[in-house]
Amino acid sequence: MLNIMRIVITYFFGLFLILCLHTNTSAQKGMYDTIRVSAFITAQGDTIPESWLPTVEVTTKQSAENKAMWASWTRLRNAVYVTYPYALTAGVVINDVNGQLRGVSDPKQRKQIIKSREKDLKRDFADKVTQLSVYQGKVLMKLINRETGNSCYALIKDYKGGLNAGVWQTVAFLFGSSLKQQYDPNGEDQQIEIFVKEVRKLYGYKS
């Protein structure tokens, strides 16, 4: 059965998203999560080049707590890498739509502008958006707020009306999420912000 949270994600991002970029990230590690390290020795002010030394492997067993922390860190990092391009592009699309709507007061004309964009985006990108997990959808909503300054609830309300926004907020709430969530880079979303800066640097996004 199709996950209802994915319906929420598809519905909203069918309005805005025109770019999909999936980046697979993995840490290089050996048996028992070993990490290969280099070493050098300094004696009486002299440094022995690393090429003179044999490779040293340091291994240890992770505690259950550390394993859980590593799994959580990796999951969040992957979610940011997958969803940030959506959020980045959403900001561009939203600004473009707002530009078209600026000065247009006629409800029918505004609806036509929004619907014409929505149709094309759903045709080209709806299938890609439905591939996101619920967890990735939650991260995506955070990043949308980062890039636009607006929550997903506010955006749906502006473009599709308060009734639609209220309905989808209720559905999101039933599945442990919220379209009203805000982005706090100096608080609970500090780790997401670190990953965002990492992605921007890696792919050369302009600041």
C-alpha cells in the first residue's frame, strides 16, 4: 500500500521541484570497522617520512551506543545529500512563481499560473519524488524551510489554499511529522547545517 506520507511529499513537491540528484555515500572501512591510519615519528627534531614506516591498523569493537550513533549520523548525511538539490531548486522555482504572481490579483489568473507549472512538474518529476522515504521527506521539509524561509505548510496555503494546507498538515501529523516544522541551524538542525555546507562545497554551489 502506498505510504500516505509519500503522497504528501509528492503533492507538495510536484508544485516546485525540477531537479533530482542522488548521491550515494559510503565510508571506506574494513573488517570490524577498522580505519587505516598513517603515522610518523619525531626524534630529536627529526621526522621520519611515512614512506619509511609500515602501515599500522588500529582496531576496536564498537559499543552498541556508538554503532547506533554512527548509523544515525550516516542516515542523516545520506538524506541531506539526496534531498538538498530538491530544496535548493525549490527556492528557485518558488521565486519564479512568486515573480509571475506579483501584481496578479485575479484568483482565476493566479490559479492558471500555478496550475500550468504544476502540470509540467508532476509529469517530469512525480515518480522521482515518490522514491523518497518518509525520513528523507522530513529532512527535505527542513531544507525547504532553510532555502525559502517558509514552511511547507505556508507554501501550500499560499498556492493551494488554507483548506488544502490544513488537510495535509493533519495527514503529516498522523504519521509523526509536520508541514510547519522550522529549520534551526544553531539548534536541533546543527548537524544538518554541517552536511549542507559539505554538499555545497563538494558540488561547488555558490554561497
